[in-house]
Amino acid sequence: MLNPLQKLNPKIWNDDVEQVPIRQGFGEGLLQAGIDNEKVVGLCADLTESTKMNLFADRFPKRFVQVGVAEQNLVTTASGMAAMGKIPFVSSYAMFSPGRNWEQIRTTITYNNVPVIIVGSHAGVSVGPDGGTHQAIEDIALMRVLPRMNVIAPCDSIEAKKATMALAKLGQPAYIRLAREKTPVITTEDTPFEIGKAQVFFSPDGLAHVGVIACGSLVHNAMRAAKKLEKEGIRVKVMNLATIKPLDVPAIVALAKETKAIVTVEEHQVAGGMGSAVAECLAKQFPVPIEFLGVQDEYGQSGTPLELVEHYGMGVKDIIAAIKKVMDRKN
Amino acid sequence: MLSDEKILELQTTANNIRMSIIEALLEAKSGHSAGPLGMADMFTYLYFHALRHDPQRPDWVERDRFVLSNGHICPVYYSTLAHAGYFPIAELKTLRKFGSRLQGHPHREWLPYVETSSGPLGAGLSQAVGMAISDKMDFGDTATRRIYAFLSDGELEEGNTWEGVMLAAKYKLHNLTVAVDYNNIQIEGYVENVMPLAPLAEKWRSFNWHVIEIDGNDFNAIDSAFEEAKTVFEKPTVILARTIPGKGVDFMEGDYHWHGVPPNAEQGKKALAELRTLGGKIKSEHQ
């Protein structure tokens, strides 16, 4: 059942659950952060509308910098502005930022230690028809390897709005990962959010057999899988790991201790991503069998988001199969 | 116009800075020689004349900002900061050593007197552009803090530099003054052979910058260029400063092999003797 403490959307299981792009939540969050603090500025590399930074840019044109199609310049200019006391948000597609400008992010943002927030939209294979060139499935790995970088992958638009507003107050380098497509709204305005805190969204009655840790829009698939397995008597706990760095180690270890079997689900290469972060933690703290769902060392292609998520093994049936497999492994 | 006394004072300071560069490199046993010596006059002019700063208050909000983009010439940056009073000159001998604030390339956390960390080339101009845009955002055309950036010619081969060039022109950053160390050397040879930049002035002009070409080892020329930059309101200014790599040490001057290596003990002794006597112009009390 839904964890009542999280005050989730009661319509989550319905066919008519609200569908909103995660990036929309970022746009609204940045607008609010801009209203709350005049130091917040926005920079964009010619993708203002698609990354939803237009909500901020239209309201605060003087605090918005259009750098053109130049992602290296995007982050280095932002670094200079942060050095002068601004709180810059820089947006583009995740494939280009942090895809193209990784070294500039490393040297001028994290090594330099200035509070720039990198907003990578259109992440994952669910970008769809644009194809493999535009599907960032390496960005979590690229960002979480950097010392000082905070990494957040919100599960829906409402969480993205809260995360954006929280990042504006963080005072540290950060990366926030957004998806293009409309996805189900899982949380509500009343759902708690805190950077660095994992949340259990779905809990069975009694101790869980398997823990599923998911991030981004795939949290919804994980919850649907858990709900379906309820009927088969398989008890699954689903954790929304919105903050991939810093990792909520106590929450992950507690889930592993309870279930002794973990499945991770992310729209990202399994190498170096969220699942890897979980594995690094558990290998040290409490080793248990883990199944990693995500893209398995290949590139994406054109298709509908649904086709692609299922083709690359991140659909509800794939999650169910992984849960059963990891149960077998622990027995 | 600088007075004759001021020029002599700057020349003396620059010479002391050059000696500190050699001494630091001798201790470090690695590092870059040619660029730092060539840019000693530009750094001296900046920190001992042009820049609004206060070594006693390094975090003074109203200070001008200086960005060194080609971080590898940091021996001249560190030596200048030490001679300006930011930290003891003796500390220069810790250059590149374990635990030293004087990292092989500058890091703003190790050494808070530098505004940015640099080393990987081509990223400094954009950071300076960000600083200048930030001030224009807050103060508009009345922005008075100047943002200075020093670049190398070699790093003009980086695409990131030209992205910053375009953005600075778009915002008509009158509060930004950039100087390029046009010494025509980089690690693998002469810049014009590795990747020709000429006609460099025309390139910058066509990107809507105000361009001034000078002898970067001549204080009068440096002064008039920096003063001229302050009078240009409608665009950012770049000073193409032709410098002699290895300036002041005869056997290093103009030779690209000195780009990325330090002198050995014997060469260092010779270099220091030459600097001490201003190339034989004065007798040193040590001889």
C-alpha cells in the first residue's frame, strides 16, 4: 500500500492519473526561487522553452542570459557569475550539459566550489523519437563521480519543483536530472522533500521480501510492479531515491537489512548510475543480492517512450521479473 | 602617462618578480619558465598600478576581479601576489610541493587570493565574462568594478574561448578588459606552426571587440592600452600583448623549449645573475 506518511497522490493507480512532464516542475520551481531570491539567475543554451526555463526568463528577463548553442560557455559563464554572488541555474539537454561540458563543470564549478545548479533535461531513453544522440544515459555517472556535486533525479513534476527550490538554497554545486515526457504525478504538495533523504513510497503489510530502489519517472513503474505482486503474495517495498548524491546510507542499509534482496531501477546505463551507487554502499555496509535494471551497455534509438522503456528492460514486467529473480538468488 | 620614476619602480618590481619566479622554479624542479618571465611586466603593471585591490582585505567586495585563464603561468601570478603583500615571499619556495598553497596550477580554495581555479585551457575568459555580466546585471552601465582576464595565445585554439568572445560582445561588456599573452609559443612549438592564429587582431575585431596591439614588455605601451580600454564604452577590449617568452633571461628568450620546463641548478644560477645585473646594465653587490 501507499506509505501514508508520504501523502502521495491517491489517484496514482488510476488510468486518469494526472500526467505532467518533470521539467515543468523545474520551470515552476525556478520561477518561485527567482521570486524568493533576487540572486537567482538563469542561463540557457538555446533550449529555454524546452527546458521550461522560459517561465523564469519571461518574468525576469534581466536576470536571464541566453548564451546560444554553447554548453561549455554556459557553465563557465555561470561559474563566473556564482563567484560574484549569484545563484546560477544553467539548463540544456542532459546530453549536452553535462554531456559535452564535463571538464568545465569539474574545473570551474566543483573544483572551484561555486554554487552552480546544472539542469539536464530530456534525460533517459524516454526522450523517444529524437533517438540515441539525444538520450543521455550516462549523466548520473558523470555527475556523481565529481566531489562536492549533489545529484538529484526527481520522480515527478511536484518533486522537481520542490527540489529546484531546495537547490536554490543549498549553496553547493548540484545536478538535477529531468525527463521530457509527461509522466504520472506520484507525489502531492504535502509530500515531504528533503535533499539527501530517501523515501519509502510503497510498503506491504509485514516485512518486505524485496526492496526496489528507483529514481526519476521509473518510480511509477516500480510502484505498479509492487502493487501487482501484492496479489501473488510477494511483499515489495519501493524506495524513491531522488537524491543519488549524497546517498541516504541509513535508509538504504535499513531496506537491505529488512529485505536481503534489492532491485534498482533507473533510466540510465547500469554502469556508474544510481544502482552502482547503491551497490557501492551495500557492498561495504550490508552485502545482499542486487538486480540492476537500466540500459545494459548499449545506446538508445528512436521510438515512443513506452516502447523504449520496455525494449531496454525497465517496464513493469521487467521489474516484476527482476524482483522474482533476486528473491530466488537470496534463497 | 607614467612618470619616469613610476616606470623605474615598476621595472624594478618586475625584475624582482622574475628573480622570484626563477627561485621558485629551482626549488620546485618542475613548472613553466617562459610564459611567467614574459608576462612579468603585465602582472606587475596590473597589481602595482591598474587593479583596485587591497592585500590586507583580499575579500573586499568592491575589489576589481582578475582571472588568470592559462593557469600554468602561475609562478608569475604567485610571485606577483607575494611581492604585492598577499603572503610571504619565502612561501614561493613551496611551489608545487605537497601541502603547499601554491598548487601546480592555481586553486582558489588552496589560495583564496586567486579568484578562480585554472589549468585546463580555454575556460578563463567565460568566467570573466560571467563576472562582468553579473556586475552589469546589478549596476547596468554604471558598473565600475573592472574585470580583467589574462589569456594565452595557445588557448585561443580552444573553442570555449570563442564562445566567451561572442557572449562578451553580445553584452557589450565595457567593464571587461582582456589581455592575450601573444608570445607565439606553446608546448609543442611556435603557435603559428602548431595552429596559425593570424590575422589575430582582425579575428577579434570581426567578433566586435575593441582591439589594441602593444609590446607587452613596455610599461608605457601597457599603460596606454589599459587606459584606452577604460575609455571604450560600446564593446569589450582585448589587448594583444606581444611578449618575449623567457624575457630577461637571455638563453630562454624566444625559445619554445622553455615553455614547460624549469631551469636546472646551473641554468638557474646564470638566470639569477643576469636578472640581478639587469642583463649586465648594473653591477650586482653579490658579484
